[in-house]
Amino acid sequence: MSAPAARPGRAAAPGRLADLPVLLVAVVWGSSYLAAQGVTTTDTVLAVLVLRFAVALPVLVVAGRRGLRALSAVQLRGAALLGLVLAGIFLLETYGLVRTSATNAGLIISLTMVFTPLAESRVRRTRLPGSFLAAAALSVAGVVLLTQGAGFTTPSGGDLLMLGAAVARTVHVLAMARMESVRGADALSLTTVQLGSAVVVFALLVAVPGTGASPWAAASAFDGGDWLGLVYLAVFCTLFAFFVQMWAVRRTSPSRVSLLLGTEPVWAAAVGIALAGDRPGWPGYVGAVLVLAGTAWGRSVADRERRAPVPPAQTTRTPRRQTPDTSGTPGR
């Protein structure tokens, strides 16, 4: 006896089941800004970065050892170069975090979702629709309001560093999509080499006199709460987030995963307001709404452009490359 009503539900179940862990990753990433603030000071930025990835990296190496052995010398060099960019992202983000609020940090970094299509259009010399430019302008206006708090002042140094991190993330995403040297590389192996390269950069910088406390000094000064925060960043914000993305993309679609991860700034704002006591004032609340609306609008426009059919006159040309997806970026 057939059961036609049950089969569609069963077919759709894997996608729905994958949504909850991915949404949890967005929540974890949203909370990562406050967690990083809790264990990091201006004197321990480099030390915390070394310690965080020293915990995560061995797990990635063991899990992806076969893929790592399969990487060619060209792929290794390409991944290592991407790791230098990734190191810059983490440096900008972490130094920015200790100088601004968790709410501002999460919302400003979300501008990557707008910057990426803008940058790619410049690289490809294509024109974005007016609706996307309007969405980008809306997001930028939101950031201006967000950084003002209770009144109009000069944006803080932390806000500007987070803006720089959003630009650096755009460069990283475009490079991952366009670098021929890393084409075909396993995602886990690619991430492992990038993080390894970034850790080398952090270790070299922390060895320079005057750059802050050493990892050993920072670790010895940690209390139980600090260690919990560090483990949270390493295990949940890095390892858990990466493996859930890999698992979910194989069971649903990159677009669906990216859409759910796009809720990260909402959770960053919610955590900052609820747990850290962030009070952005009415300009900040309006700005937060504008940032979220602008990034969501811009993302939907970019997605429609990607799905649009290629005109018949262009079918003999090289197929256009899709706008890179930020969902594969290593954990916050």
C-alpha cells in the first residue's frame, strides 16, 4: 500500500533537520563577540589568538590528515597565502572587539554580505542593479547610526577596525573563489592550512617585544571563567561551526546554509543587549534595523542575480562565476 502523503515529508526532513544545527552556529557566532571580549584585553590579543587556535588546530589536522596528504605543493602555497589574509581578519576583529561593543562588532562585520557582491562586480566589470546599490546605501547608513550610540560622535577606533575586518573578509572570500591554486582542494584541508598559516603569523608577532603578553603569561593569568571562554571560542565557534557547515551543506544547499548563517548579526545584537548591557540608544536601534534590512535586501538581490538565466547571446561565452558564499569562512 502506498503512502503518498508521507514521502514528501520524509524527503524534506533532511533539510529541516539540518536547519537547527546551522541556526545554532549562527547563535554561537553571534555570541562569540561577547565571549572574545570576556577573555581578551588589549595586551592579550595575540596570546589569546595563539591559544585559541592551538586548541582547535590539532583536531582539524587529525580529522583531515588524509586530505592534507593529498594537497599538492601549489594548493599548499595557495592555502598558506589565504591564511595570511585570514590572520589579518582575526587581528582586525579581535583588536576591534576590545575597543567597541559586541552589538556594534556583530552588525558592522555583517556588511561583508554587501561588500562582497560590490567588490566582485568591480573585479568582473559588471553592473549591479540599482536595488542592490540602494540596499548597500541603507546598510552603510545603518552603520553610521549604529556607531553613534546616544549621540553623534566620531566612530570609535574599534568600530573602524571592525569595518576594516569586513573589508578584509570580502578580500578573503573573493580570493577563495578566484584563486586557481586552491581549486579542487578539500574544504577541511584548505581550512586547516589557512588556520595553521594564521597561527604562525600570530606566534611570530607575539614574539616581537612590545606586542603584548606571551601565550604562557596570559594562560597563567586565566581563571576558570577565562578558560571556559577560550574553550568555547575554540570548540564551538571554530570546530563545531566548521563541521556543522560541512555536514549541513551536504544535506541541504549552500544557499540555505548561508541564509541561516546570515542571522548572525541578529544574535550578536541580542546577546550584546541582553548579557553585556549594551545600550545603543534610539539612533543605534534604528541603525541596527537598517543594517539588518539592508544586508537581507542586498543578499536577496544578489541571489536573484545568480539565479537569473544567461541570455542566449552569451551562451558561447565563459559561464559567469557565482558570487562567493561567505558561509564557508572559518569559524569566528
